[in-house]
Amino acid sequence: MKHFLSIHDVQDLGNLISSGIIAKRNPFADQLLGKNKTIGLLFFNSSLRTRLSTQKAAQNLGLNVLMMNVGQDSWGLELEEGEPGNPIVMNGDKAEHVKEAAAVIGRYCDIIAIRSFAELQDRDKDYAEQVFQQFKKYAGVPIVNLESATRHPLQSLADCITMEEFRTKPRPKVVLTWLPHFKPLPQAVANSFCEWMNHMDVELVVTHPEGYNLAPEFVGNAQVIYDQKKALEGADFVYGKNWSSYEHYGQVLALNESWIMDEAKMALTDNGKFMHCLPVRRNMKVADEVLDGPRSLVIDQAANRVWSAQAVLKEILIGQQEE
Ligand code: SN0
């Protein structure tokens, strides 16, 4: 593996999931793999699980870790290239161009991992993933996605590991359900979850109010049902997430409070487990009774973030050895 921006960078998904499960059983088996190498973790946005689990995974592999809150601590980065005859004049609030910043960080680090959320203003701009494309172009080292505008693949891999651990059927029914939130959130987690589930042997159903359809390239072969209760019938896994509209980009169309996940809805499933990437707004998106009950896998999922990151970093380090 060179870069890890999406599932398209994964050669063998089954192997990657197994590698995470093996790392969980024996976390320090590869502690010499990253020795004397450095990973840089760059955060344009807040983080709890991603920051700590990636740092822990890196340390388990013997990597040194540099960390920076790019959004707050460093210079504002200019991402635009300009065109021949029409260069970018940096007379605004951005003091440094990504050309230099990425190249410099690439000299300090053997791997660069980045979190940069969707801004939810301009769909084409968000979906072009400019931060990641520019770092890929100018850093000269592998780039890892810690949640981009359109995807959160380390989360999706942790979700696959968790489902592998808790599934009771060869081909489980997996329901991705939209949950209410007053604030516009990115589509990244939902997009990514669909994208990965399309590569797994599951029956995938997506349910949300009308107006919240995800981009078709992520929905893939999933069945879309606008009736949440109907969608939940017989589910083995219920994956909750809020996202803002893709069609009416970045908007919260209506609060739809009735879409909250509670025990009455979980009772429609086939003894289904509840999953959420966290952070979760209690009693806005999900009722306490679900989060605190025996069906909730949210802590197991978060714990598996370490093994998902470790499996990916291990593959990248092995790729570097082979170069
Ligand atoms: C992010 C998202 O993509 O939805 C990160 C999830 C891993 N979530 C939020 O920004 C939640 C913020 C909030 O105020 O609830």
C-alpha cells in the first residue's frame, strides 16, 4: 500500500481486516517495523478517537509521532494553484502555500496523516478533496486519510473489524440509518461506511428522510428505504449517523426528531447491535437506553480504531521496505 485515502487503495480487504484482528491479539509483534521512522499527524479539525488511536497504533509499530493542529497552530495554508498568466497572489489571510508546507513536512516525516473535514459550503470544492490531492502531489511520502471531506476510511475499517467480531450470520443485514441533528454534519462517515459495506458480504439498506440521498457512487448496490421502521426490520447491525443534505448541499432540511434511535426501534431488528462512530449527541440522535444497553457496540468500535490504524500503517511501512 502506498497511500490510504479510500478503499480504492486497499488490495485485499479480507487480509486488512485479519491484520487488524491479529494486531489486537499481539499489538507489539511489529514494533521494529517503524523504528527510526516518523509519522506526522495533521489536524485541521477536532478529534478524540482518531488522534489518540492513530498515535497509539503508530507507537505500537515503533514509529515516532509528530502532531500539529494545522487549523490553529500553524500558518493558514493557501491551497489554490492559480493558472499560467493568472498566478495566485497571496495577499489574504493565508501566509503559506501548501506547495512549501507539504514539501517541508514531507522532509520531516515518512508518512503524513491528515484530517480535513468538508466545509459544507461548496459541494464541488469539498468533493475535489483539495487538501489531500495537494499533499499527495507535494509531500513525496504516503498520505493517510484521518477523515476527509468525503470519506473516513479508518473508521470504516474499524467498523468492518467490529462486525467481523460480532456477526452471528454469514451474511448479516446492515442498516445505515440517518439520525437527527440540528447542526450540518459532513457525509464522510456515511459515504465511507456505504463504500466499504459494498465490498463486504452483507445485505446493505440505507434509510433517511427524503432529501438526504448520499452521492450514488457511495450508495452503490444498497437498497434505499425512506421508511425507517420498515428498513430496520430484521437488521443484525444498525449503524446510526447524521449527515447534512448532499442534494441541497450542507443543509439541515428539517429536524426530523422522530428519527432518533430508541429501544422501541431496536426491537424491530433481529436482536440487532447498534453502532455509531462517535461523538454522539445523547437523546438528540440516540436515546440513553440504546447507548447504555447491551446492544451498543460503540465502545468496541472506538477501541478497534487502534487496530484499524495499525493494520493500515503496517501495510504502508511494508510497502516502503519493498521500494
Ligand atoms: C464529525 C462528522 O463527520 O460527522 C466527525 C465524526 C467522526 N462529527 C461531528 O462533527 C460532530 C459534531 C457535533 O457537534 O455533534
